Amino acid sequence: MTTTHDAIVVGGGAAGLMYALTAGQRGLRVLVVEHANKVGKKILMSGGGRCNFTNTGTTPANYLSANPHFCKSALARYTPAHFIELVERHRIAYHEKELGQLFCDESSKLIVRMLLDECAAAGVRIETSCPVEAIVHGDSGAFRVRTARGEFAAPALVVACGGLSIPSMGASGFGYELARRFGHEVLPTRAGLVPLTLSGKHQERLADLSGVALPVTARCNDVEFSNHMLVTHRGVSGPAILQVSSYWQPGDELRLDLLPGRDALETLQALQRERPAAELRTVLGELLPKRFAQRLCEHWLPSRPLKQYNLPQLREVAGVLQSWPLVASGTEGYRTAEVTLGGVDTNGLSSTTMQSRHVPGLYFIGEVVDVTGWLGGYNFQWAWASAHAAALAL
């Protein structure tokens, strides 16, 4: 026997739950099918278990896409303020960590509970441990979805099954397979917001500094991000590196300003006047983590008393400090990536409704679409906004 709904949502993550509660509030009968044993797994692990649920500074400029205009409509119609209002209505305490990033004071479980409570109040049906076995689009226009829990039908099918990042959480390419099956282009995907790996001499020189962190400005392909970098056993991580990783590809030049916010030459000249007998490694050990400064002087900057450097030589040292070349060889891949870059080509979707231009009643929302946010709550905001846009369209 086939059970009929107004909309079937494939995927019970942030976007899927947001769509379901919004459509449910409009009186629509919504079914969410989730192949994992519980919904919202990536929400639960996000932000170190505190869920960085939005960013107050969200603008379209915080997103990467082959069509940078695509995200504008949805983001304008469902803003961070709308989601904050929902969070406050559920009395969830939150705080701003930095740069507009909002986190729960207690636990990301509260965000999942809020979404589930809203779904329950709106009469949404959620089936977990319910993998999709087949989807047929009939002549009547209805989508028939066969699952381990039976067969369901609806005039609307909402694909919200995310990207390839963190396969241990159940991520798969199922959404991309569905898109291709219904005639959509899927742009090449790669790991985003991901640690970078080093190899050869660069890796050998830094490997034993694992755990050392310092503020940097990371620059690549005309973008730059100022935040912390963390040296790891295999390479580098930390917010500045994760941000720039979405813009970096193998072979691209990546440079780091190791003294962000300072003029390195002016700083060195002042130190030369004040402490001419001090060694370069000594003064750099006061400006940077000591072990990192010593490693710089072992391999990149010859250390001697400051008084022995003439102006061109000081300028050379300053140049290395403000534009240190980091030769990355790759990324840690989808295993640790927070997001997937690329995905369903936005040319095949309506930017106001997220509906397919090829198949009426078919929608794509959230990470499966070629819209990828920066680190800091932007990807959740895209999930909320794209889901909201689609839910209002039915």
C-alpha cells in the first residue's frame, strides 16, 4: 500500500528539517525519510557540539558558487534574524564567539530538539533508518518513493541529503545521483573547509611542531582570511586555513602573513634600534610561538644579531614574515571536510523556489546545491534559507 503526502523530503539534516517544519506549518502533509538512525547528525557534531547555527553578518559574498548571484534571493527572504527569533522562542541560550558566529551556550542537541519539536507541532512525519531503494516519477506527476519502511507518494520531492563531507556521519553522493537521473548537471565536487596537507621538506620541517598555533593572514587566489593557524602532524589547520582551503587547489600559491596587523619592516627596524645585540631568533620568539620562530630561523631566515642586518637584508626578512610561502600538497579530503564544494548546478534551479527547471515538483536545498558558505555559521544559514524558500513555493 502506498501512503500519500504533499511532499517527501529525502534527508533529515538541517535543510530537510527546516523545509519540513516550514511546509508543515502551512498545513502540508510532509514526510522526512532519513537513512541514518537519527536526524541532524551533522548539527549535533557542529561547533564542537555547540552548533554554530548562523552568522549575523551573512551576505551573498560569504558564499562560493559558479553563479554567485543564485543565493541572493533565498538569503534575503530568510535572514539570520529570523532563525535567531526561532531560537529565542525556544529559550535556547546562545552567545557570539567571534565575527558574528552564534553558538549555543549548552549543546547542539537543543537545536535538533527545537527543529523536531517544530516538526511535531506541524504534524510532520519522520522516518529514520529508512534508506531510499527506488524513486519513480510517474506520468501523473507524482513521485513514488520505495523505502525499507514501505512505499510513499507525493507531488513534491525535496532532495536535502547533503554532500560528501564526513562520510562517517552517513554522507553519500545520493543527492547527486538523483540530480543526474532527473537531467541535472552536477558540477565537480571537492572538499571544502578542510585541513591542508604538506609533503616533502615542508612537512619534515614542521611535523614535530604539531599543536603550535598562531594568528596569520592566509592569502590565495585574491582572497585572504585572518585568524589562527594550527600546525598538525600532516600539515596545517585552524580557522584561517580552513577558510582559505575552499579557494585553494593543488598547484595554487598560498602565502601567510605571520605578523597580521603589523608592518614587519617597521617592527624589525624598531627592534634593531632598541636591541641591536639581540638575535633575530630571540626577538621573533617574542612575536611568534618560540618553537615556530626557531624553525623559521633554521630553514627560512638566517639568524644573527639585529645590528648585522642592513636595510635590504631586513627588508628581505620582513618579506618572508609577511608573505611566507606554504607549499601545500593536498587536503585531508572529505573525511574531515566540513562542507562539499560544487554540486547541483544552479542553472537548472529557480533561485526563488529551489525548484528544478526540468522536473516540476522536484526541489534541491542545502549543501547538495552548488552554494558553499565560509566557516562560521554560513552553511547553516544557507540550509535554513534555501529550505524556507522551497517550503513557501509548494
